[in-house]
Amino acid sequence: MFLQLAHTRTPVFQVSKKFMLECCRITKDFPADERPVMVRQTRRAALSVHLNIAEACSRKSEAERKRFFEISRGSLIEIYTAVDIACNLKYKNEEEVQLLGDYLISTFKQLTGLIG
């Protein structure tokens, strides 16, 4: 946006942004009693995925980059688990979360490749 940094054009950064925005869209109509817990945690984790990818791209050492990518991947698993629970509680069905799942899989595969 302001700095036009190279990492913003990478496929993993671009898909993680779509993933984060889709997490916000999906959780928007969760029940009100879930807002302080599940919605907040899911959105926080989704933002963490995206921000840790950005942070990794700013690191000079490969070990540091991999560590931030690992943190991002861990947050993806956290969100997967939350969405699975949300589907079990009938807040969403599998069809409603399909696009989110596609972004999750793409981000996970790319992070795994970057971690090596």
C-alpha cells in the first residue's frame, strides 16, 4: 500500500490476505454470544497468519523466516479447528466455508514449501 514492498506480490502473501478477509466475512454472522470468544480468536489468528508472513519476508536469515512461516502455519491449524467446531455447532455448513477452505489449503501448502 504505502511502501510497495516485494513480498506483497508473492503468492503466499496474496492468498493469506484473501484468507484473512474470508475469515472476517464468515465469522460476521456467528451468534452474538460467540463474538467475544470464537469470532475474536478466529480473526486474531487469521490476521496473525498474514502478519507473520509479512514479518518473515522482512527477515534476513533463513532460520528466522522459517520460524515466522511456522507460526503462520500454526495459526492456520488453529483456524481450521475453530471453523470445524463452528460447522459442528451449525453456525456454518461445509458449503459456506468452502472458499475459506480453499484459501487455507493454498496458504498451508505454500507455507510448507517455504519452510522446506
